[in-house]
Amino acid sequence: MASLNVPSQVPPVAEDCEKLRKAFVGWGTDEACVISILAHRNAMQRSLIRQTYAETFGEDLLKSLADELSGDFERAVLLWILNPAERDALLANEAIKKGSAGHCILMEIACTRSSHHLFLVREDYHIRFKRSLVEDVAHHTSGEFRKILVPFLMAHRYEGPEVNMELATSEAKIIHEKITENAYSHEELIRILTTRSKAQLSATFNSYNDLYGSTINKNLKADPKDKYLAFLRGAIKCLSYPEKYFEKVLRLSMKGFGTDEESLTRVVVTRAEVDMENIKEEYHRRNNVSLENDIKGDTSGDYQRMLLALIGNKSV
Amino acid sequence: MASLNVPSQVPPVAEDCEKLRKAFVGWGTDEACVISILAHRNAMQRSLIRQTYAETFGEDLLKSLADELSGDFERAVLLWILNPAERDALLANEAIKKGSAGHCILMEIACTRSSHHLFLVREDYHIRFKRSLVEDVAHHTSGEFRKILVPFLMAHRYEGPEVNMELATSEAKIIHEKITENAYSHEELIRILTTRSKAQLSATFNSYNDLYGSTINKNLKADPKDKYLAFLRGAIKCLSYPEKYFEKVLRLSMKGFGTDEESLTRVVVTRAEVDMENIKEEYHRRNNVSLENDIKGDTSGDYQRMLLALIGNKSV
């Protein structure tokens, strides 16, 4: 369930645009106004605002916002304004440039979005970068990461509920065999993870538990420091329990001293309209404290207010 | 350029449906009427006919046709009636079931259709078979064919005209290196062929010619009987000169005694609305005889009339 809070009576688009324009006029910016409008409109409404703003004031709202805002708040607002496919194309391109640090972000995008959404991301990537997403990933990765990232990002999984239980059992056995042989990038393992539907994979993972009395992810901890194994565990979570995956990313982003604002922003912005309520629930269950509480402890100012609004805090 | 011949004044859909229904009534079927209508309507018009026919007579036109027609003529008409993405999903599924004999058909579909069309094929495959196309291909192929067919069918290539000449040179060198090492299924070779845009690949292939004074396909003839090498040569043709690829499939389908009706039908039906005029031109240039002539020599009856109508013969 989404956490985004849209008022039951949304003002006319022209009124939103006027207010935003006023918030930018003169010295300083009325950040509260920006949040009160943009953090409470869904993707379709934000897209209309952006279009109407450009028609009315002859300037892209993104540009106005980039001129007026700064820091983590700016990044959160700009990512939020983009339509979801456009945003993922941008995030994927940034991730490619990060090298190995970006592998998990690419996997996250590939494994937690729908087949149709991934198609739109690839289309948007073409338009924006004049190359294909997979072309860039294949060119800038190597070894076992390339071997699995390319088919992950190319995936066009079936999304129906049908499950073949015999296949689940036979493929659970294949996965177990490959894990036992430490053949973590074996083509059969990759084939199963990158082509089967999520419903089928869930059945396979359950079958694995039943057959071997342990989860796949437990058995993928041979070397806790191995980055590829961590990547695989993340992928299996994304494919079967995305809210657990996102809970962990959020938890780690605020753990100890300092905050990983990039991850925090990415997860809040990309999940607010999708499943943030489930992630919040998982967060509370795992940490005995609410996500809201931890965000309040780790962030401040307009950035904090923006994140809180997106995760559904009604007072912002 | 397409060869399909649509009259400048197309009768109302209801009239087409009435005529078709009459063609089926009583003993025997009026095949000439079926051809005169269906072989002269584009994909959109055929789809409308199918819809209106079902609404008017409570029966799917496909079923009526399957009941009334038979043999190669039936197959040609049924494939033609399907919308192009639906048809390719069906052809791909048939090809998967053929085992190694189907590899080239899968490659043909993957390498000669647009990115958007391939997306529609994958969507249609989901609906029709409750699994994904790539899932089935990955499950039913192995070795070097799997290694290249899976990314071919997953491809979502950039389709713009932009070309990076430096990249073309460097990747031509990679291809040459792999061919020299007989490493025909090396991941770099596969990465280039399966992810780069067709414009970029053309530049790479041209660069290869300039650098090494020979085409890639000539250098891929180390063992003329090797099926994987033949597959690679076909893929390179499909990606750069599809009309040459299709000319060869047509030529071989009618060479010597007997006819390979399956290939003949597939190429005529799938290309009539796309580039059959270019294929006909290439055919004439290569064989000093027109495609029409050879079809007349190798086929007969309604099947012949259907094919001739589709390749633009105005007397049918």
C-alpha cells in the first residue's frame, strides 16, 4: 500500500502552479508551500502540474526547483517530480556510473518493478541517453555481475498467479545443487532467477525451504563479506519480499553515525506511491521503532519534512 | 516497403464480414472471396473484421476459417489474420517446440523486429501461454544457443540513428579478436550483438570491413557445416541487411525438389506489410528471376493465390 497522502479535494492545476510560482518569487523560497503541494500529488497530477507550469511560465518546473532549492531537499523534490519511469532511468544511469557501488541499485530497479514499468524505463533511457540501458550496463560491468545484471534488467517476466509446483521443486533442487557446489553464477541459477515469474519464484523458494529446512538466503552466507553473495541475497529478497529488502536499505541508511541520504531518498521517493505502508510496518516490526521516528532522528529541516510527508505523516 | 495491396476504397467492415460469412455457407467454400478480402486488408482492418465478425455471427473468424480451409492455404490465412505481435508469439512458441530446428526462427524474430514490437510479442506471449517467452526459451535451449538466444529475445535496443565511430572501431576489433580465437560464443561478442543498436552495429560491421578487408560473415565460415556459425551469420544479416536474410530463406525454401512451405509462408506473411518490396528486389537481383515466378513454380491452387496476393500481384 502507498503512503502518499493526496487531499480528497485537489485544487485546480492552475492554482497549484500559481502558488508554486509565488513560492519562488523574490529572495528566498517558500519551501513549506513546495512541500504542501508537491508532496501531496500523485504521479499523474505532478505530471500535469509540470506541463501546465511550463505552458504558463515558459520554464520547466524542474529548472525552477533546481534554481531555488538545494542539498538533499532539492534532490528529493527533483526525483519526486519526475514520473516513475523517467526517475528510474535516471537512477539507473547514475548507478551505472558508480561502478560496483551501483550494482545493487540496478538490481533493486530490475527486481522490484513490474515488467511493464521496466519497459517504460528502457524506453525513457533511450530517449534521454540515446543508448539502451542494457547496452550501457553490459558495457560497464564485467564478470559475475554482468552475467546476472544484464538478464535482470532485460527481464520481461510473466506476472500472472499461475504456478507449476513440479517445476518449483525441480528448480529448487537445481538451486540447492549450485549453492552446494559454490557455483553461484552458474547459468542455470541465473536463468531461474532472471526469467521465472515472481509467483513461480516464490513457490521455488518455499519448496527449497521445505526440502532443505533452510532458506536460500541462509545458505547464501558462505562468506558474509562476499559482495556477489550479498547481491544475490538482496535479489532474492527483492523478488519475494520487497518490503523486507527496502526495510533493510532504510535501516542501514540511518544506522550508526551519519546518514546515507542517497539511499534514504531513493527508497522513500520510489516507494511512497507503491508499498511504503508495508515497508513502514516491516520497519516497525524489525526495529521496534517507527520509520518516522528514525527519520526524525537522522534528518532535519525541509528535507525531513519532505520525507515525512511522503511516508504519510499527516501534519506536514 | 510493404507489398500489401489495399484498395483505395475499402468497403465497410460489415460488408466484408457478410461476404466472408457467405463464402463459408453450404457445401464448399468460396476461397477466392476469402483471398479477395483478407489478402487486401492491413493489420488494423483485419483486426476490425475479426472483431465485427465475432460480434455479428457469435463466432471467432479464426475458427470459421479453420473449419473451412485446409493445408498450407489454411495456415497462411490463419497466420495472416493474427495481428503481427500475436502471430510472432505463436511462431516463437512453435519454434521453441522444434528444438534446434527452431533456433533460427527465434533469432529471425528477435533480430528483425523493432524493440516496441518485441515488447508486444512478449506481452502477447504472457497472455497466451501464461509464461514468458524468454523463460520458455531459456528452459528449452542450452549451451551456446541459449547464451545468445536469451539476450537476443530480451533485447530492447536503442533505435535512434546516433553512432559512435570510436566505439564501432573498438568493438570491430573485439569481434575480430574473438573470431580469430574461434571464441564464437564469447560473452563480449554476444554483448555487442545483443545490446547495441542496429545503427551502431552497422557502423561496427563496416568498420570491420575497413580494418580487415573482409566481411565478418566471410570470417565466420571456418566450418561451413557448423550450425552455430550459420546461426551467427544469419543473425548478422538480420541485423544489418534483413532483406538479404529473407531472400535466402525464400530461396532455400524453394530450392531443388520439394518446397519448405512453412518457411515460405512465414516469410511472406510476416514481411508483406513490412519490407516485401525490398525482399523481392533482392530476390530478383540474386536469382535473376522474380520471386513471383518461383512461387508460381513451387506452389499451386489457393495457397499460391494467397501468397501472390500478399507479395503484391495485382491480378489476385
